[in-house]
Amino acid sequence: MQKKLLSCLLTAVLAGSMLAGCGSSSGNTSSTADSVPAENKTEAVSEEGGAQEQSDPADNTAINATGTVYDLGGLKLPICDPGSVTLTYMGNDTWCAGVSYNDGTAVQKEIENRTGIHIEWDTYSSDVETVLQTRLASMEGLPDMVEIPPFDSNVGVDTYSSNGVLIPLNDLIEEYAPNIKALFEKYPALEAMCTSSDGNIYALAGWWGDINDYVPDYLYIRQDWLDNLGLEMPKTVDELYDVLAAFKEQDANGNGNPNDEIPMATKNGIKQLYYLMTGFGYDTNSLWYTDDSGKVHYAAVEDQYKEMLAFLNKCYSEGLISDDLDGTLLTQNITEDKVGIVCHDPADNMASSDDLARTSNPDCDYEFMPVIQADENGTARMTKRGLTWHYYGVTSACENPEAAVQWIDYVYASQDGLMLYNYGIEGMSYEYDESGEIRFTDLITNNETYTSAFSALRSIGAWPTYFINDSGEAFMKIFEGTKVETACKEAYGNMENPFPEMLGTAEESEVYTSIWPDLSTYLDEMFTAFVIGTESLDNFDKYVETANSMGMQDIIDIKSAQYQRYQEIVGQ
């Protein structure tokens, strides 16, 4: 990977206005979008008085920074006199065991050093939605910034903007957030999915639009099992069946017991097997999709979906699919060298699955699978993961929303903030080699406590859960030289965009929340029943009728209206 590693991060835009009372003597810190060679860096004074490298040209003496300061896109640092502004944030805690934002991490401290703003963190690792919903419903003790529940949908944005918890951010972004404006210009889809039906932006979506260009989420298979049995990688649904049967019957793991293999399992429950719908005439593996005329469909209530259910029922009845219906035993079964194919898992999890299985079989080799086709002439493609993940807003309790939006602009959208977000701190988690390439330090690559690079980065506060904006090229740097990188390169440019999740109108949200929770539960339960055989597929038409009676068409109508708004905003 060459010096364009950073080119996907934000470039400079016009300078934004400074917050009154939070002045700074520093100028705009800028660098090229590429890595900054050592000979082009200048020095700034750190808190301890030591020299720290800074990118040239800029006067950054007012910024207390450790390592290089990258392009700020017009935002000026520090945002305020250090420690003069305190903001509160409430949401999910870090995904790293034993580490909490509430206790502070190295990256959080570095963000405070650079911005001057102190954040009081109120984050939770369990029952997060319940805690957040209770606090927001009471309207008491509101934080300044908040991760918006419920997390499995975006209806909370309408709920909490309608009752006055969330404030509109449009004017604040226009005046104080040059990097967010640039991000919206680069990704019109993001702006579309942050825009409510009244035209206001009340929340910013966690953005996966960049990383999901790189990271496929599909199936991976034990290549060593294929080799043991002299089998080729399956490409069609018939070939998949033959491989599953061979895994079941021919002692694929080679331990002398022909009855302990689990040919196929899922990470998040048996309902995720819909990913195989590409083998039954669908162009992608997305339940929500549009046809060539732009009409919105939901696959699970269509006749051709029944064909896939019949195939899965056959496989399940023959013991080719795990009977661990919710996926809770997947890690244990992988560790015991039993699982041939894992369905619905991002490519990076191949590496961790290898590590698990190699405790029992050092020759384990999971490889990413091609998209299963109906026949050898199939052209179906996998769908990218969702473009957004969770929403974040500023509440009406915030007394300094200007400072809050500038802080968000920094951590969410500035190149400098995203370097801290994705790579951590120069000298601690990464360094530059002689050619100017980023190299992770032993803290990340040889950490005895946090053995995966992701966990090691999260242990210092990188790859956070707040104001998500994951970098695909940073992800690729983590897995440079591995089969994960190979799988991602093969998938890059060969995946379909997911169905956009737009914010609803007040009426849409009311209808959606009154119908979809019960309906989606029914659809999931019936999927499982059809697959495991507790419900006959002779009753498929009745199932569709029941779904329609529960409001399926109303949900399709809502999705259709939202899709039309999306098309209008992104200009398609």
C-alpha cells in the first residue's frame, strides 16, 4: 500500500468561524493528503517541554500535541483555552474488555490536548439502550452529546427531535464544521441519511460508507477441509450442497471421527442464512432491494424466496446446518475444529477464527468464499454492509453547542482527528518508516494482552464507539500482507451498495414502530420454523398472507417513500 494511504481522509476546505470566547492563536494546520516525510515536518513543544513533530506549514505552538498534526480542513485548534470548556457525552463504552472511556484512554487525552475541550464520559457496556432511553425520556440530567437509541433503527432521531431533546445542527455545521461539510460533499449518501424529512439535521450517523467499500461480509470456508477431501471451492448452490455433504460424511477435519463436523454455522443465528439467496435468482444478498424500475421489494415475502427455504430445510434435515439456532456456540465449535463454513461474518473475522481453530488443529485455514450463484452463468454480487451504524446528536441541555459541534467536527471528520481515530498516537501505536509509510508498533502488533490489532488499538482509545467514521485504508493497513487483505482487495469494487436507511417522517416513524417490531419478529420466527421443519413450506402462502395482514405493505410503502427521498437528495 503506497503513500496514498491517507488520500481517502479529508482534504482542506474553507476556514470556519471561531467560537466566541474560545479563541486560538494557532493557524490552520495543513499537510498533503499523503504521508508526511520526516524532512517536511516541523516541531512543536509538548506539555513536558519535549520536541514533537508537526506537519508543515502552520504555526501550531498553541496546540499541545504528541506527534504529527494533520490537515484540520479549516478548523482551528485549540477550540478553546485548555480546560475552559467541559462537555458531557453519553453512549456505548469501548469494545475493548477491561478498558473504559470513563477512566480515560490515551487517545481521549490526546484529543483533549489538541482541542482544549474536556469531556466527561458517561458510557456503558451493558443495558446501554435502556439506560439511554430512561435518561432521555425523563428529560433530566441530559448530556451535551448523546448516542441515540434505539440502536437497531433510526426512529429515535425523529422521536427525540420531535420532543425537543435533540437540536437542529444545520446552521452550526454551516458555521463551525468545515470538515463535516466536506464529508457531506464527498458522500452525499451520508448527508441524505442524516437529513430528516423537515430538512433539518438533528443527528450525525455513524459512517461505514468508506470501510464497507473494502470489507466484505459473506461466508468463509475451511480451505484445508476442501484440500483434505480433494474438493474445489463451491461456486454454485449445487456445488455448495455437495461440499456440505462431504464435510458431514467424510471426516473433513481428519481427526478419525466422521460424525463431529458441523458443515455450516452462522454467527448471529440461523436467520442469517438468507445470505444464500444469491443462489436462487436474486442479484444480491439483501432482503431490501430495488428492481430495474426502482420499485422497492422485500425478498422474504416473495415466491422465489421459498426456493431458498426449501434448500435450507433439506440441508438442515440432513444435518448440514448447525442446530445452534442462535449462534451462541459458534466460538466453541470453531475452537474444537468442527465448523466448515461460517455464514454472515466480515472477512477480518477469518483471522480470529483461524486462531481459535488452531488451538485444536494447527493446519486450520479459513478462506473467504465467492458469491454463491444459481448456476455457472450467475452474476450475483454480495451486498455491502449497511452504510450507517447508530446516530449521535447534541441535546437541548448543551449550553455551548458551538463548541460541541467543533469538537464533533474534529473527531468525526477532520484528517487530524481521523488519524487519532484510526491509527492512534504517533510514537505510541504507529511510526513512519524510511519511505514514509505507517508501521504499527509492537504495542499493536505484538501486544500480549490484546492479541488482535483491533483490540490493541481500542485499548488506547482508537477505533471508538462514538461518532463512528471508520477508514477502509486504515483497516487494510491493519491486515496488510494477510489473507484478509487479499479477500478485501478481491471484493473491492465488486459489491453492491446496500439499501439506504433514511430517517422517517413523524407519521412514518409512528407507523413503522407500531408495525415492524412485531412483524420482523414474526418473519424471523417463521424463517427458523421453515428451515428446521417445524412449519411446512406448504404454508408459505399463508405466511405471506399473515405478513401482509400485519402491515408488510405499509412497511414497503414507507421504505419506498424514503428511497425516493434518498434518490432526490443524492441526485440519482
